[in-house]
Amino acid sequence: MTVRLLRLAALGMALVAAVFPFYWILATSLTPEVRMFAREVTWLPLPPTLEHYRAVFLVRPFLVNIGNSLLVAGLTTALCLLVGSAAAFALSRLAFPGKTAILAGILAVSLFPEISLLSPLFLILRRLGLINTYPALIFPYLTFALPLTVWLLTAYFRKIPVDLEEAARIDGASGLQVVMRVLFPLAAPGLATTGILTFIYCWNEFLFALAFTQTDAVRTVPVAIVLFSGYHSVPWGQIMAAVVVVTVPVAALVLLVQRRIVEGLTAGALKG
């Protein structure tokens, strides 16, 4: 009984430690500016205010930034799933020399730190006239997101029995029908997991977005939030309100599909 109580206490402390930062962000976003830096600690934002949310949406072009993030993250995720699923299918089903080396090379690309590629990518994009455009973000994001897509989907496709494909071919299905009607439906959890992880990476990416965008017409959410700060003041209330707006939907999505995420991430763990 004592051991169980200790475990429950430890679990409770871990839960509080994990949830408290989110609560504090939400509470700060609802606290009036005049009370935010008071000497006494205010645990509850009473009375709450929506002035910071109004400033974020009415004074700043934050809706444009959200639209930019949705567009860039959505297109990058779609391209990753389209190209990555085809590559993963080939790596999981076809036998050819150097397949292991290709997989290792794909994984190695994702290990490069972004900062090491910042200067050459900037020069290339500037030469192509793509600075401050959506492709200036989508192409670099593909560099890091596509290897993860191929790696995860290759492991998941290997989990699917080849006998199902052979049975479909015996029934007269073409190669495209086998892929579209047999393989992809069975790979739905892996595709969902990969798509969510890719989307979250693109949604949160900051370095490339800061370096390759120059105006609010193209800037994404992370850069826009950082640029809330002025020379002489930091609008913490507005920053926290913006963080709540962009974090809650993503967190809710992850909670809703967490079972598929776990299933997709553990695919291929028992069968290589």
C-alpha cells in the first residue's frame, strides 16, 4: 500500500509539473496588464480580461500569420506524405543493392543541425528570388521532414504482410489498385502519425521562418510571436494569449489521436 501511495504521489507531482506551465500561460493571458507585475502573486486571474486576445487579433495581423502557418505546414505535410510514402513503399518492398545505405543516408540528413544549412539555403533561395515567399519555407522544411516521413513509413510498410498484396494480385488487382485499396488503408495509422508529426514540426519551426521571411504577409506564427516584443517593453499578456491560441488546437489534436500516434511510432518494432 505504501509503495502504491508513493507511486500515486509521484504521478500526481509529475502531472502537476506538466500541467502547471500551461495553466500559468492561460492565467497570464487573462490577467489585466496593471495586475500582471504586482508584488503579490495572483494565482487566479480575477476578474479575467480578454484585452490581450483583442489586441492580438484586432491590432496585430495574427490571423494572417496563422493562415501562413496552416498553409506552409499543410502543403509540406501533403508533399511529405505523397513523396515519402512512395519512397517508403519502394524501400520496404523492393530488393536492390544499397538499400540499407540509402536508409542510413536518409536518416543522416535529418541529423544535420538547421543552423549549419542556414547560410547556403539563404544564398540559394536569394539567387532563385524566393526569399519572403512560401516556397522559401516549404522547400527547407521538406529537407528535414521528408527523411522522418520515409523512415517511419518504411518501418510501417514492413509490418504489413506481403501475402495480402499477393492475394489481391491473384484476384486480378493491378499494382495501383493494390497500393490504393490494400496497402494505404492498412497503413492509415502510420500515415496519420507521420502527417501529425510533420505538421507539428512545420507549425513550430522558427529558425528558417525567421531567416527566410521579411513581412507579415508570409511570416508564420512562431516568428510573429517573437516580434511582438518592442524595444522598450514586452507585451507578455499578448504573447501568452497568442501562445494559447496556437497551442490549444495542436494539443487537442494530439490528445484526440494519441493512440494512433503511439501505434504508428511503434510500428516495425517487432518486425523489421
